[in-house]
Amino acid sequence: MPGLPIDSSLIVPLMVLHLIIGGIAAVVASRKGRNLGLWIAIGAIGGTPSLIAALLLEDKS
């Protein structure tokens, strides 16, 4: 695509990496007592920021 500063062959691998990081965020949040389904959605949308948020969550009592 003209005008994009990124090689189009990198889009799929970057999307897969984004989803893997989001999945890790969901697992982290789930182990802290949060809703896994909700965090899968948050992770799929947010990627790396959702992982940071999940790591900062406190354990749910």
C-alpha cells in the first residue's frame, strides 16, 4: 500500500504477536482472579498495553 511506512509483509506477523501478547495478558489477569473471557477481548484489542495493565492488577480476594 502506498504511503505506509511499514512493509506489508510484516502485518500478519505483527498481528499474531499482538494476539499472543494479548493472550498472555488474559492468562495473567485470570490467575489474578479476573474474568478470562473479558480479558481475552481486552487483550485482543489492547495487546501490549493490556499486558501492562494485567501485570499491574492486584490479586482479587
